[in-house]
Amino acid sequence: MDTTTIRGLPSELKDLAPFAPSYGKDEDGEYAEITVPDYFPPGSIAVFKTHMPDTDPELEATCRANADEMVKELDLIDLNVLLYRANSEENDVTAGEIGAYNVPDMGDLTYCGLQGWMAALNYVMSHNDLGHPLCNHLRKGTWAMDYVSNRLERQLELFPRLDGPAKWFKERFDKIKTTVPNFLRPKYFAVVIYAAYQAAVKAALEQQSEFVTNGHEFTKALAMTALQMHGTVISASIDPAIPVPSLAAGLPHFATGWGRTWGRDAAISLRGLFLTTGMFEPARRHILALMSLVKHGLIPNLVDSCRTPRYNSRDSPWWMLINIQEYVKMAPNGLAILGENIKRRFPADGTWVAWDDARAFSETATLAELIQDIVQGHARGIHFREHNAGPKLDSQMRDEGFNLDIEVDWKTGLVHGGNSFNCGTWMDKNGESEKAGTKGIPGSPRDGAPVEIQGMLKATLRWLADLSSRGQFPFNGVNAIGKCSAWNFGTIIDSLDSQRRGEVCCV
């Protein structure tokens, strides 16, 4: 034993008897099987020489070819289908025939489109995890390849431009099916999906604003959210008669039907999703659609495709007025939107009529006039009980919560409203537990004068006062009820400013 040097354990080299693989054939084709001999001590090494089966050396390039051409005719709504679509959205458009793809031992993909596959493939590629459930699934069969092209073919009637992508995928997957051994399918499936995904994202970003296209990767990633949230489904729209693209309030839960588009949610998110990204036409369509619903000086919280909107939101009109200001500032010729004529969903007197009643959409107003309806309605005071109030409308709300009362305190200029049983602002979660005594009790009561409403009120009045002074808005103030009956926009702003000094301004 050497006490100064580590020499390792005693060992010797022995040659083992050579052994060869056996060959066979099954439903997946020819194979070679290696069986370890009975005598193969730990530490033994067997060396084999093998080669890949003959494959087209150009196959990988073929899989990537013309991806940019494949997507060049697609608009942002087409790209929403190609890249995203939650399970409920896909079910809605395909009458339940197609939903999110289920990978055994992994579960349903988050999206039916390419992003769903990329979520799994990114992990596989970054970890070189060929034992991943998706890889195992691809080796067992070609069902995933069929799904990618078939889901697009199923929707050509509504999205005819997807014919090109459907054929592009089918051509490549057909070639993979007939020329590639099963153990190589994961590789070539990933090549096809990744090439298409990169091309689709590039095409989407190129249709957005310079702020996005010239921005860093984080900005671009955020901008892609606009595509996720804006698309066409059959059961929800911003037109009650036909399905047109609309904003989803949240995926996957608020994706279809009455719960897809909400006035407050759309108004809060419109600037980030549409204006910052340069998607001015979708912004314009949503502004005009939501403002067509002005009633009681409010826009609805629940839109329900403009059919049975629900007016239980005190902050929604102010969020929308802020967005109209941003549209005017950011969109090309944005000021022109104020003069656009809009068919009113309800008569100007606030009468509730069904959406297919002859009186619905029978009256017209400009956007400027509907803006004035909102500020004038608040100035006069808003008092009503929700249409169809009761458990069928809201099973959690107490009866008192269906009463809407909004007033202006003319000593301060602040807008007050609501009651302790009414969720009037964006923190609108009602308690649901009888046992805990919270049923019908808002988790965050906002009755009174919520600060964000006052901020948006003041910003709107400054904007209207400026437009009016330049002859770009046809009204210069509001009429109220009481001692001080006439107020111009500038005077109300002075009142809001002077309350800190204990003064009161009145015409």
C-alpha cells in the first residue's frame, strides 16, 4: 500500500465473448434488438457501430421552407386561430367537434393553436427531454400531426385564408409520415411547428405599431397578448346580429357566450391591447359598439353581445371616456371619431327594449353626443333599478344592491354613488356564503366617491373643456338640478381644484 499516492483499485482487462443484435420487423418497421449476455460483469463495456436509416437529407429544409409565405396573407384574426384559441373558443366555433389536444400522460394543451404545442416543445428542446410524454406520443402515432392541419381545415368557411396554412402543414406531415421512422417523428414535428410558429409571430408583430416592432423582446411578448384576447367566436360578438371579433375578458373562463366581453374590462385594457400596439380599427369598433349601449349615462359592465347588457358599473363610463381621449390622441385622424354616427341600442329616454325590437338601434347619435349623455346624466343624477333585478340576474346580490343611485356633490364637484350592497367598481366580488354571513356583501365596498372615478372625471372634464374652447366639441358644459343649474366644464374643474381650499364655485 502506497501511503502517498492514490493508485486506484486493483483491476485487470478481460475480453468478453462478442455478441450481435437480432433483427426483426413489426408494425413500426424493421428494428434491431440488443440482448445483454448472461455474463456481463458491472463495469463491462459493449461497443456497437450503427447508422441512421436512409432519410431525405433535404427533409429538414423542406419542413421549414416557405413558412413566411404561408402566413403572409393572414390578418390578426386569422393569426389568433393559428397561434392561440382556448379550448372553449375552439369548441364554440367548431360546434364541439374540436377542442384542445390531449397528450397522454401530460393533459390538454393550453391553446389549440401553435402556442399550445410550443409550450411543450420549448421544454423538450431546452432540456433535451426525449422521454417527454409528447415525444412518446409522437413516436406511437401521427394523431398530433393530423390534428394540426385538420383543425384549420374544419374552420375554412369562417376563416378562408387559413387554407394556405392547412395545406402547408399537411404537405410536410404527409412527407414525415411516409419517410421518417417513428423514433424521429418528434424531431421533425418540432421542426415544422417551430418554423410555423416563428413565421406567425413575425407576421403578427409586423402588423402592429413601430413601438412594438422596434421594441425589445419583452415588449413584443406583451404585445402578443392582444392576439390572444381578440378573436371571433360564434356565441359572442360586439354586434348582436352577426359574429364579429371581440375582446375576451379573460381566458379560458370568459371566452364565449354572455361572459366573453365586459364593458369595464374592455375599457381598462383597450389602451394596452389596441392603442399601444397600433390596432386602431379594433379599438374604434369596440369604442363605437360599447358607446352604442349608453343608457342612464352609463355603459354596461356585462355586454352580452349588446343583447341584454347589465348596467351595474359606476366606473365603466369613465374608463371608456379615458380610452376615447387616448384614441383621439394616438390614432391617425383620431378626432374624427367624435363625429361618427352611432345607432343607439336603447332609445334616448332609457326605455328597455329587446335587441331585436323595432325600437332598438332606431335612434342615432354622434359619439360626441353620447359622451355628453354620460357627463350630463351624472350631472342630473342617475337613479334606476336594474332591469330584470332578482336572483335570475344575480344570485348573490341582495335586493338593495340592484338599486343604482349616482349624484354629484356640487359643493365639491365629486361624483358619489352606490350603496353597501352594490359592487359598483372594478373590485366587484360579492360574498357568497350564508354560513359566514357574507352572501351579498361586497368584498371591497366602493360606495361613496372612489378616488379613480374622481381622477378620470377630472381628466375628462379638462379634455372636454379644451376641445370645447377650440370648437371641436359641440357642448361647453352641463345642466344640473338645484341652485346652481348651469355649469361649464371649466367651472366644474375649478370646483374640484378649490375644494382643497374650502371654496365653492358656481355659475
